[in-house]
Amino acid sequence: MGKVNVCLKRSYFIVVGLIAIIAILLLGLTLFSHGHFHQEDEIEKVLTTLHAMYAIAVIILVLAFTGAFGAYKEKKWALIVFTVGMIMTTLFMTACNIAGLVSKPHLEKGIQKTYLSLLPLANRSDSVTESLMEIQGEFQCCGLDKGYQDWNNHIPESCLCVEDSVNPCVAAPRDSSLFEDRVGEGPIMIYAEPCIPFIVETAVGALNAVLGILLGVTLLWVLSVVLCVVILCRLDRKDEIPAVVYSSEAKAGNYTTLTEEYT
């Protein structure tokens, strides 16, 4: 069995340690999400996803400890288990990345379809209206598709422009509900742009961030597999033992017995 380079081992331990930290963070995030959704009535919809996240985190953590044990004790079986397991998870994450890229156009269309189904906004329930008001205040927009016109004449105060608004504003129509208790002839400025483009942009940006993180984790997985395979190759290589050369001169040593000199 060959000797494994110390620098190679240290690099492998660093990578495996990062993998273990990621697994622990994923496990903690799953526990937090489970606690958050536990109070919700629709927890059944996300329960399968939470169970899958639990399984993935535990499997990755077990593989990381198995790989570290194999490298520390130079056990081939542990390193082989780690390599096979990490290859399988790498293929799974690659498939998730591809699925995420493919689903991006469908995500945009799905968001647009969902919010357009809420029109006209004046006939929505109080819960939907409150949610839309939060969206308008956060993204500094008004309405969903055609701006303030989606509210007809019942424009909510969440459409009012703030002084430091970064989005363009227009004057509200005089026949809107904003002028009912208005004193004075000055215009009331409201946000000009609808909210759907901002909602889609935010959702796509979040998806891109997740895919970027997943790609980085996948590359880390690939690096761990490469290092593990190199360690296995080093263990399989036999160290060269120097050949023993016979010499006739070595069978008799040039020495004298001390006792003979003093007798």
C-alpha cells in the first residue's frame, strides 16, 4: 500500500469539512422551515419537500464523515463509499440545475397568469387586497398589469409616491377615491408602473441565486470526488522496495577480537 501525500490529505479534509458544514446548515435550515410551516394549515403541501431535505442533509453528512474516516485510517472501502455517494449526489444536483434552467420561462408565465387572474382588483377579498398593498409598498408600483387603472377609481394609499421614490410617478385621476377627502387643488402623485414585472424580476433573481449556489456546491462535490480518487490511486500504488544486492566481500567482516590482543 502506497503512502498518501500530506498536502493531499489536508486538502481533502478541508473540502470534506466544507461539505459537512453545508450539510449541517441544510439540516438547520430544514428544521427552521419545519418549525415555521408547522403553524400553517397548508403544511401537508411542503411536508414531502421537508422530508426530502432531511434525507439529503443526513446522507451528505454521513458521507462526509465516512470519507474523512477513510482518509484518516486509509480505508479503501470507506473512500469508495464516499466516492460513489458523492457521484450520485452530484448527478442529482446537476439534474436539479438543468431542471431549474428549463423551468425559468414557465416560472415567469406562471407568475403572470396567477396575478392576472386577480383582476379586477376592486372586487378582491380583504386578504388579497392587503397582500397587494404590501407588494405595492415594497416595489413602489401600483396595480398589476395596467398600473393604477387596474384599481378603477378605488386607488389605495399604498400607490402614493414617497419623496425618495426610485420609480416614476404620475398624477392620479381626479375622479379617484384619493380625492374624496382631499383639500386643495394640487395633484396627487402615484406610482406609474405595474407590479407584475417587479414580482417576476424578483422571483427570477431568487431562482438564479439558488441555481448559482447549487452550481458552486456541485463543483465542490466534484472536487471532493477528484481528491478521493487520487487518494485511492495513491493507496493502490505499491512502494518500490530497493533490491538486495549480494556481495562476496560482505560475508567476512574486517574485525579482530579484542581479547586476542591482550592475551
